[in-house]
Amino acid sequence: MALIVQKFGGTSVADLDCIRNVATRVKKEVDQGNQVVVVLSAMAGVTNQLVGWANEVSDFSDHNQYAEYDTVVCTGEQVTVGLLALCLQNMGISARSWLSWQLPIKTDSFHSKARIESIDTTNIRSSLDKGEVVVIPGFQGITEEGRLATLGRGGSDTSAVAMAAVLEADRCDIYTDVDGVYTSDPRIVTKARKLNKVSYEEVLEMASLGAKVLHTRSVEMAMKCGVKVQVRSSFSDAQGTMLVEEEEVMERRLITGIAYSRNDAEITLSKVENIPGVAAHIFGPLAEREINVDMIVQSIGDDGNTTDITFTVPKEEVHNAVEAIENSQIKYDKILSDKDVAKISVIGVGMRSHAGLAQKMFQTLADKGINIRVISTSEIKISVLVSEEYLELALRALHTAYDLDDKEAE
Amino acid sequence: MALIVQKFGGTSVADLDCIRNVATRVKKEVDQGNQVVVVLSAMAGVTNQLVGWANEVSDFSDHNQYAEYDTVVCTGEQVTVGLLALCLQNMGISARSWLSWQLPIKTDSFHSKARIESIDTTNIRSSLDKGEVVVIPGFQGITEEGRLATLGRGGSDTSAVAMAAVLEADRCDIYTDVDGVYTSDPRIVTKARKLNKVSYEEVLEMASLGAKVLHTRSVEMAMKCGVKVQVRSSFSDAQGTMLVEEEEVMERRLITGIAYSRNDAEITLSKVENIPGVAAHIFGPLAEREINVDMIVQSIGDDGNTTDITFTVPKEEVHNAVEAIENSQIKYDKILSDKDVAKISVIGVGMRSHAGLAQKMFQTLADKGINIRVISTSEIKISVLVSEEYLELALRALHTAYDLDDKEAE
């Protein structure tokens, strides 16, 4: 008898038919003699509606107001857990919902972006021991003060992984609307292949780079706690993708996947006075406004006395960032911003031990006449910023160049 | 400084504009230096949708399943309390929502039709003492087992009155989409007058007879606990109707109002064998099926050996009732059922001390050529069953006959 945590996202519980489908997925595990804990999202679109309402009636000038925001937003999952429990009971399966305050799942007090601090498993264990399927709302918990708190968007993945960790579950299956993690976005790269296994580190880079497979925090937690996570589709029986330790990735590949993001904008300051600490002068004001700067490149100007600095910030922060710099003491000639850029990242743990992988990226893009605007690297990824119009061309060229194409799709 | 409980129904919180309007109503009391506890319903239509979903996925063959039903249905009010608290905070008014489990409000374990057993006022008092407006979801509480339970439809009125009772509030204002209790339904009787005061007993008869002013249980509780209830509109500043003790109704009127109901159906058994205990034989099988029989009339047949029995049951129970009788041992000639009937009731505490009020009803209807099919009376009301097609005619004629017409509207 195994203990399985199953997590179903918003599209998997979008309506009553979907919820019934989830119930049959749960039943399969029950029929195999497994104990099952189900973690659910709200119906697709519901959380957005609730958040929209809250934003319409409040400007959240005081962070304490997010306690009420959370009270509102928590209801989405409460609906789906009750409905799934009813579906299961109606199929003759013993089941019950446990709300976060009934367990409890305790979080810190940072409303709307809370973090799970502890999960009391007493009620879950006794419910499982009674032969019940335990159904739990994802994305939420209660604070020390006994108020509802949400974990921030995508938090249901984190709830599921945390639940699997404290219960020492044999597996945590994340059901979603795709059937696994792919070498690249199949909507753009038709020859993308599904990966049977991928390391936590790699999927973490992919998630943070915009591949919407799993919430970043959930992967971090899975990695830290060694939770066996499987990403699979709730709409097909296809094998999913297992998240494993780096050494367990048996396929001897150098590059695992190619991710991209359209979330960044490029800002360039030309002819900045080249004095010591110039970077601190620029990025200090941005840090004060909590603007997350990602890629940075600095080049010496023609005259040798000035420098050009280019960096990226989230698209929605461009105005804020430009304002911060204009209001600072920094001396420069011009400030330019461009939102029509895309970040492309080649990811693979193989990079740790192989040189020349970056060069292949630069050469491939050069061959296609694609200009690289900024470069940044980490131990297991190389990211470049290009004009957004080249995104699809670049993705497909790199996918082929790194030998990732699905041979059967050719 | 007074302590006011304000209750707003579903149409009063139907959308964000309505909720903002509620916030301004609350602000008025706050500006007058009053402490305010607000009890809210779900947005109009939301509870129906949630109930609909629950009914679609479950047949509720086991009553325990209603625990999950309640988990789902309770979310409607959780949304509105959070949104109102946000609105108030955004207007600069200190406010917070308290969910039923955070107080707690304790109920019995009869899910979907639970009754409030106790309300812990500790948190409410300390919240009020901090100068906060306390916002509470109506219609719900938690059971001894710590599960959410709903009070049944219209239960928010009961929540508000119970809250006013335990807090010994100075007033309980029930805000709705009508501006008070009328002598009759203004949509039919254009000359209906709003009552400034009405006794608990009278409004109780009106409520149970289909005048959808207040939930019956809430009136019973207000009467028992002496809660000063005012019914008023959330969309106008007009004075509402105060519920008071019988002796406080200063207007020397005999008849207070004329209510009606289209919820009943008539069943007639002809030529029933007239033996002792025949009524028990008929109504026993109905009671077994929990069918609520209301009006009953028995008349001796022409032959003297048989009797005709006519009674009313809720419309939706007609089929069930006929089946119960057909499957019983009762001997009769024919069974007839008619759904096209309406019950009209003349209500007034003045009846206790004045004779001849029933006769006026019968005469008025006779003058209009309206046949009375069944009659029943209580201490403060006379009800008759008539063909539904005469309903409006009868209501207007009786309203005039009992001198209830608004002189200004004439």
C-alpha cells in the first residue's frame, strides 16, 4: 500500500465534468489499494475573478488588508474540495474534505504571499486510517493569529509537495493540462519531446524562466525534501515526467531543454560616467523599489571615460525603473527601454562538465542572423536576450542544434 | 453609544456597487458613534449556484454528505464579508471579518438545516472594543465536530437576530430590497400601506404564509429573546417597519395585513368510508412521509355513511401524497388533486378581542363571487383556500373591506 498525493490544477477542476474526471483518477489509485490525499486548485478562472473583485474595492494601501483579500480568495478551493468529496462519496468511495484551519496548515503572517510553516498531520492520518480519501484545498493555510492566508499564485503545487513531504508520501502526482515537461514549448517547437525524467535543478530553471510547468517554490521544496514529483495530464493516461535527483537522470544528454520568457524588458543607459561603484549607484534605487533586475551587461564606451549599461527588468516594472533612474544622481546621456525582447535559455546539468555548449548557442543564433543583446549564465543554463520577433526562429534552431528534436516527429 | 446589528440580504450585496452601498450604510452608523456588527448573505444567485452544483454531483443518499454540501455552500458569505471589510477599510473605517469558526458560532450537527446552539462573543467584543466594525457571514456556523454547517435557506436573518440577542444589541436592522412590512403585497395591491410597527406574532403569520419579509425562525427567535428588529430597504432612506411586542402596536387596528401563498395544492378524497379514526388513517401515511398537511376540511356525504375530506399539502409533495394514500388501506371513491389554488390569510392581533372579522371575509369574497374551498383559523388569522385565478381580485377586495387601503394612494 502506497501513500499518494495527487494535485489537480484549475483546468483539471474547471467544471463539474472535470471534477468527475478527477474523481475517476482518484478512484484508480484507491482501487489499487493506495491511500490518497488530494490537493485541489480552484476552478479555472475563479481565483482571477475573486482577486479582481478584491482589487476593485481596495487599493491595499495597508498590507493588513490582505488578510481580507485572503478570506475572499480562499473560497475558490473550498468549493472544489467539497464538490470532489461529494463526487467520490457518490461513487461509493469514502472521502472527506479537510480545510486548512481544520488540520491546521500553518503559515507565516505574510498575507497573499504566505509560506507554509507546518502541517499537523494528525487528522489526515486518522482520516486515512479510516479508509477515507483526504481532500485538501491547495494554496492556503492559517496564520498564527488564526486567519486564512494564501500562498500566492501557483501555491497549490507548493501545498501538494509540502503535504507529500510531511506525510512522507511515496509519490506526489501533479496533474495539469499538459502531459509532462517538454524539451521546449510544443506550441512553438513541434519537434519538442516529452522528458521521462528531469532533475529538480533543471525544472527549477525552466519554471523560473517561464515554462509554466510547476511553481518554482514547489520545486525548491521537492528538491529540499526529496519528494518524488511526477507531472502528468489529467486528460490522458500518457506517462508523465518524473522529477529526480541529478544523478538519477539516466539519459546521457548534455542539454535538457530550451525555455523562454516574454516577461522581461531591456533598459539601456548610454554614456554613464564611469566611476567606481557606478553599478551600485544604478541598481541601488531599483532595489529600493523592489524591482528585480535580471540580466546585466556593461561595456566600455568609445571614449574610455563612459560606459554603456544594459539590464532587464520585469515588463510591468519598466516605467517604475526608468523613473527611479531619472530621479537618481546618476549621470548619463540617454536612457532607452525596449519591451519587444525575449529571453531564451538553454538548460542542462551536462553543462557542469562540458565546455563549448555556450559557443554552440552563439554560433547557431549567428548563423540565423539573430543578434544577441545580453547574455547571462549560471552553472546549468545560458540565457540570451534577443528581439522578440526572432523568438520562434531561435527556439527551433537551437532545439535542432542541440539534437533535441523528436526523431519520430521528423 | 448604541450597538447595532445590521443584516444585508443577497440583493443588497449582489455586486461590488451594492457592497459599496452597504459600506456607506455601515458608515452612517459608525459616524453616529455606534458600534456595528454586520451580518451578510451571499451575493444574490450565488448560493443557488453552489447548491445546484452540489445537487448535480451527489444524490445525498446519506445525510452525512451534507457536511460537504455545507463546506461548498458556506463560501458565498465568506466572499461578501471579505469584500465588505475591504470596502470599509478603503473608506478609512476600521473593520474586520470574523468567520463562524473564528468566533465560533456553534450549531447542532444537522447539516444543511442546522440550528445555532451558541455564539462565543469574546472575539466580537474585543474587536468592537478596538473600534472595529465586525463583519460576519450569515447562514452558517460550525458543529461540535468542527465542520461547517449551514442553517438552511433564509438563515442569515436568523444569524443576525441570534447575534443581536447574544450581544444584547440595541437594534437589529434587517436590510432588504423592500422598505418594510406592508399590509399586503404592493405588487398586487397597489393601495397597500407600509406598517410602521407590527407585532412579532403577526409578522410570524405573514412570514409562514408566504410574505417573504423575514425568515420564520428569525422572527421566532426575535420574539423569544425580545430583539428589536427593524425591516428596512438598503436602497432608500425611508423609515422601515419595527417588530414589537403586541402591546406596543399603538395603532388601534383590528386587521394588520393580508398575506397569500401559492405554495399549496388541494387534495380531495370523495366518499371516504366514515368510520372512527378515519382522519388518522389518512394522515398517518402522510406523516410517515414527512408531508406537511396544512388546512383540513371534512364534510358528511349525501348518504350519511361516507365523508368527503379535503386538505392541502405543499405543491411539490402532491405526487408523493397521492401515492401515499393510494398505497394505504383507506377506502374511498375518488382522489382529486388541484394545484391551481391559493391561500389567502387575514392577519391581526385584534382578532383576539373582536368577533365578526371572519364573517366580513366570507361576505366580501361572496360579494365578488369567489368560492371558498377550505377554511382554517388560528387565534390571530383566518385563512381560506380559493381558486388561484381569483387571488388578485380577492386580495384587493379584502384590503379595501378591512379598511387597510392607503388613503393617499386613492
